Amino acid sequence: MEDRRQDSARQAALDYHEFPRPGKLEIRATKPMANGRDLARAYSPGVAEACLEIKADPATAARYTTKGNLVAVISNGTAVLGLGNIGALASKPVMEGKAVLFKKFANIDCFDIEVNEPDPVKLAEIVCALEPTFGAVNLEDIKAPDCFIVEQICRERMNIPVFHDDQHGTAIVVGAAATNALRIAGKRFEDIKIVSTGGGAAGIACLNMLLKLGVKRENVWLCDIHGLVHEGRELDMNPQKAAYAQASDKRSLIEVIDGADLFLGLSGPGVLTPEMVGRMAPRPIIFALANPNPEIDPDAARAVAPDAIIATGRSDFPNQVNNVLCFPFIFRGALDVGATTINDEMKIACIEGIAALARATTAAEAAAAYRGETLTFGADYLIPKPFDPRLMGVVSSAVARAAMETGVATRPLDDMAAYKQKLDGSVFRSALIMRPVFEAAATATRRIVFAEGEDERVLRAANAMLEETTDVPILIGRPDVIATRAERAGLPIRPDVDFEIVNPENDPRYRDYWETYHGIMARRGVSPDIARAIMRTNTTAIGAVMVHRAEADSLICGTFGQYSWHLQYVRQILARDGLHPVGALSMIILEDGPLFIADTQCHNDPTPQQVMETVMGAARHVRRFGLTPKIALCSHSQFGNTDSYSGRKMRDALALLDAREPDFMYDGEMHVDAALDPELRERIFPTSRLQGVANVLVFAGTDAASGVRNALKMRAGGLEVGPILMGMGNRAHIVTPSITTRGLLNMSVLAGTPVTHYG
């Protein structure tokens, strides 16, 4: 059975690399190449202009070429993962994988370069000759001590960052994990005794970094396959090992392990025995980082020392020390300021950023990626997970700041806050487009009631509101359930301390609520008994009543259930004083910008009057995002060419709009392709009043609008903000069950913007 499982996993891995096309990388053009004009600019003669600019000022290469965002991953394949010296060609899948991680986590472009050169000096010369092409170099999987030689030569001769990730990436993540482990254990770097196994590149670099963090050299005991590195030893020594030689007559690991506070293993399986763990200091810290099998199994270590704090290199145990927490983000910060090197201050800034992030509330995106794991700072959560989207903003900005402060930045940034916002915006795709709404929301404090307060996404959104906005969340749900789920999710918020709770099962306002609801609905067939039952069980109705009674400013509901079900209670309770649901507007964020779709939910077959109201509402809401509305009324008919039902409806809506003389661009009826392609529209209808690409598509029915919305989300990678319920004076918004925590936060900010900001 186990053999079959291993064979299946092996074949799956091979298929992943082979299909649908071999390898894991491709090169894509970033500029159009559709006609002779494009060709003349991209190549001869236009390319000469960029060449001459760079010849006159080499720094402009970062403006006119990819150099400023291009990293070389270079290896000779002499020390690949756990595979050893397999040669340059066999190392290529690993180097391609490294390039993929650069792109995925930090949007850095990479070329992997595998070099058939075992001589470290010659290899260094080859790397140095590549400097004109790249903004930085990541050395990878070069055996020790050759890697020290290659890096030293390259750092001395090259004026771009050179970073051997096996050394420094590992050292940085170990430094972050050790920082937090010592905090939990109540110990300090300057006081601890360290015993380390493995005198290779990673092991030496980790020890060097721990010294920079405050560990005393005399408290470090380094062992390798031959035993303790001691003064006078000649076997298998090099200058890097010799720096840690102890003046001692002890010779073996078991002799030096007594009283060790931290065991740092970068060697092989079984090196650390349970007996040795028992001889370590109280609350021992064990970093057993050998892959694929650690120096000691965590369960075996805990059997001897239940309070041990343990990290490994494996993903199936807590605290995986993974270089991907470091290298994409340290390179991102270095490239963005044009750093000439990656110095110690930048590495320490990286450590501090990673460590601090683990101590903060876990990101909802990381929690979703690692569902079922406990991601609360403590012995089993020393460092953040690789899919924590905040790593880019926190770590890269810290690295960039350190580069500027130490004088190695050739393109220093004027506004670090804006830079961090830009980084966050590259990860949280809605961040940049939502910025005007966040800024408007900050001018007032509003109370936002969430109907589904027990949902973990809502809890995380409420926590984010308290951290990022001035708004006040109110949650409807059972207090014990909310408290338990918040604690399980690692959130610091607690009911009735950080936010108000409305308990449907037992709330002192219950009588007020059901009487209010009955007063509204008494002549629509709702008896007192029905009103009482609804106010015990229907959280959307409870939230709407709170808004009606001015106990909350806006309601957010819909994380489960049908949109239309929620809408009927919103309409019953809040649609008065001229307010009524006009339509649902969804903003879909695509690679080339946002596209708004309406009406995706409210009116299955709207009248021309309702279409007109949807267009007017959409224009107001688009302006909330700092955009100029350009609205297309979409139909199967195009400028009167078909006498279809939808065509007649949209022409009637157009006439109603014309009568109102709105102050924004609109036109119709037209096909979607004509709305999005100005050249096509010009050929079909040269006198169209719509100019440029439409950014709002209004359809003749929800079937079409919802279908386009879902197709853009599922097949074009669109990210939805919304749906925004128009026409209700911002008093209620109904989301859909697929919404994320970030989506709920965005909706809370939209709900938290006073109506005066957008009309």
C-alpha cells in the first residue's frame, strides 16, 4: 500500500512538471505587438532611443528595461536540496521552482541559470559577467565551502545584491523563529547556550546571524560528522568552521549538549537522541531542520521534554523553517530601492519583520490557506505561514528602509507609507481601488451590524475593522459561540469588550425589537406571534430593525442563504422615506482595472424605469472609487439593429436617461464587445456619445448580468467587490456566500461611508 502511494505521488509530481507543457516557467511580453508601429517601437528603429539613454546614464536601465525587477537564480548543482551533487542540468527543476516562488510571492521576474562549472573561482567569474542583465543574483545549491568563495568574489566585484539563499535565507528565518522562541521561553540571546550540528553553509550562516542577534561566541558549540569543532582539529576544517572552534577536551555531541538552551540541527536524521534532549536546559528550544527527516522526531522530543519549543524543515509539523518567508521579500525591498548589496542591517530588518508578523493577528487569507491549523502566536506558531499576504508589505518595506538608512540604496523612496500601500495593493488586489473609500470612511464613525456574527469571516472582518478603520462592529449571534470561534481563530477580540453583541436567544431589547417589527408589518399579515418568532430566529430582520431604530447605521448580511431571501426583509423594514432597492452593483477587479456590472441580483426583469435608476445609481457609486463613470446599456440588440424585447427596453431606458440629462457618459443599446472596444464601436456607430472603454455594463436582466459577473470571476480571475445594494441610502448591503474576509471588510467600509460623500 505504501509503495503504491509513493509511486502515485512520484507520478503526480512528474505529471505536474510535464503537463500541459514542460517546465514551470514561460516568458510573456509586457507591451503590445500587434502592428508595424509596435514593432518599430519595440525593435528597430525605436529601440535605439532606449539604448542611447542607458549609454548616457546606466541608471536608466531600471526605467527602460526589466533589469530593475529581474533576478538570476544561479547554481552549479553541487548541493541540491537533499539530493547532493546531481549536476547543473538535474538541478534545473529546483531552480525553475525557485523562480516560480519569486514570481508568486513577490512578483519578481526570474531567469534560472544552471552552469556546468565546479570550480568556485571560475563560477564566480561567470556570475560577475552577468551583472548587466540582472538587478540581483540569488546563488543556490552550491556546496560548501565553495559557496563562501563564490559569494565573496561576487559581492566584492558586483554592484548589485548577491545573496546565497541556502546561507542567508535559512539564517534569517532561523533568526526570526529563535527571536520568538526565546520570547516564549523567557530567555535572551546573550544568555543562551547553543549546540549546533552541521558545519555547512546554512549552519555557519545561522550561527553568524545568531551572533549578530546577541549570542556570545563562547556559548556556541559546533559539531559535525567528526564531532566537536575544537581548537587544534585539522580533519575536514575550513576557515568558517574554525571561527567556532572551542578550547575544550570534549569531543562528542552528547558531551556538549548538557544545559543547552537551543539545539540547531542542519545535519541529518537521528543525530539528536531523546537522552540528549533530557540533558538540555529547562524549556529547551529544538530546531531540527534536516530534510526530509529531522534530527529528532518532534513527538520523541516532547516525550522527554513536554515543554520543548520545536521547529523543523517539514510542512507536516508546526513551525516549518522555510526560506520562502524571506528571499522573495528581501529581494523585493532591495530591488525597489536599487540596493547595491544586501547588508546585515537589511537581513536583521527582515528578521524583525517576520518575527513581528507572527505575533500579530493571523491574516484571514493565511487562515484559509491553512484551514484546520492553529495559527495563534505561541510554541506551535513561531513564524508566519508563507501564504500570509502581509509578508510583502511588512518585510519588504522594512528591508527597503534599512537599505536607505545604511546608504546602499541608489533609488531611495520619498514616501515609505505610500510604498507599503503599493506593496499591499499588489497582494490585496482591492487595496488601491478601495483607497478613496477608506479615506472617505475615516471622516466619520459608523456602527455596522453583521447579521451572521458567528461566521469566522465576519469575526475576522470585525477584527480588521477595529484595526484599520474608525467604524464600530455589532455582531448578531450567541456570545459563547462567538467567543469560542474568535479564540479558536486566534483573534484577540472578545464579545462585549471589543464589540457589541446582540443575542437572539436572550437580549433585553427583544420586546422592543418584535414590537417594532410588528408595528411595521401588522397590516401585511404578520401577527405578534410571528413577529416574536422572527425576532428570535431571523438575524437579517433583527439587524434591519436595529438600523430602523437608529441603533446601527448599516446592515451587512448574506454570508449564507439566498440573496432574494435577505432582500425581502431589507425591503420590508428599511424601504421607506423614498428608499427602495434600485439594483445590485458588482465591481470586478481585472488585470487591466475594474469593471462594474449591474443589476446582478435585484430585478430579474427590470422595467425601463428600473434600468434608468440602476444607471443613475451606478454612476454615483463608481464616483465613490475616484473613477469617471462610462456606462454602456447592454443588450443583444445594437443601436436599434434588432427589434428584441431587451433592445426595446434599453432604448426606452435610454430615453428616460436623456430626459434627465445626467452629467456622465452613457450610451446604448449595444453589445458587450462594442462597449469594451472603442475602435469596434466607432466602426459600427461613429456618433456614439460614449468615449473610450466602458467601465460600467448595465444589462437588461439579472440572468445576463450575473452570468457575466460569474464568468469574469471564475475564468478571468476577477476579484469581486460587492454586490453593492444601490438605492437604500447605504443602510443595508447584501453580500453573497462566496465572499471572503477581505470582501467583508471592503463592504463594511463602503457601508461606513456617510451618504453625503456620494449622493
